Amino acid sequence: MRRLLWLCLLLPAGLLLGQDEEPRIHDPELDELAVSIYSKFLAEDYETIRADLRKLRDACSEMKVEERERYGSLVLDYDRSFHRALDRVRALAARGEWDDSGIQYEWVMRSCVGCHRASREAGFGPPVPVP
Ligand code: HEC
């Protein structure tokens, strides 16, 4: 009974704390998806890449100019280059230009690394090692 009481007290506190957290910059499950897309490019396994790329885009909403204050302009620049590169990868993939699409995808991955470095330097980035 006592245990149940504790649970009732702790649960709402946990929920409230959860709500207080800043919204995440992107879905934290991103690395598995991003790395699996890269492996598929390497293996020339193109069957599901277009759908995967769409998922990747949906997991990272583009940063708004108002968010520049919170994250800083360097992080905003990386966000821009990430989305620009990803749009290009998707356009090339849509046309079946897989070689160029794969080369362009490397710029997407570089933006992950660059943005993590920039945001770590600004004091809020993810711990290493993350892609
Ligand atoms: C515009 C900046 C930016 C880009 C681009 C970006 N990230 Fe992140 N990432 C962050 C920040 C900032 C965090 C720290 C947590 C937060 O604020 O959401 C983070 C956290 C993470 C985490 C850790 C999540 C956790 O459990 O805390 C992973 C994994 C990750 N990113 C993977 C990726 C991958 C893979 C890509 C590229 C496909 C990518 N990120 C692109 C900024 C970025």
C-alpha cells in the first residue's frame, strides 16, 4: 500500500518534470536511421532508400529563424545545410541518380557531425560519441 502511495506521488512529479524539458532539436533515434541509409547507399540497396529519406526529413523539422536566439547562428547554419543537402539527396534519389545521391548524402552526415560539434561548443550538444 505504502509503495502504491509513493508511486502516486512520484508519477505526477515525473510527468511535470518531463514537460518542463526544452523541446528536443530532433528525434533522438536519428542515428540508427541515418547510418542505415548510409549502409544502403554503400551496398547499392536502393529499394527502400526513398522512404527512409522521407522519414529522416520528418524526424528533423527545419529550425525557425526565431530559434536563432536559443541555439545560436552557427547551429542554425548547420541546420540549413543539413536540410539543403537532404533535399538534394531526395531530389536525386527521386530521379534514380543513385551515385550522385549517395555522394550528396555524405554532406548530410557531415552536417550531423558539424552541428553536434557546434552545439557542444555552445554548451548544449549531445555527448560524444554520436555521429
Ligand atoms: C542543427 C543541429 C543538428 C543536426 C543537423 C543534427 N543534430 Fe543530432 N543533436 C543536436 C543537438 C543540439 C542534440 C542534443 C540534444 C537536443 O538538444 O535535442 C543532438 C542529439 C543527438 C543524439 C543524441 C540523442 C540523445 O539521446 O540525447 C543523436 C543520436 C543525434 N543527435 C544524431 C544525429 C544524426 C544521426 C544527425 C544527422 C542525420 C543529427 N543528429 C543531426 C543537433 C543536431
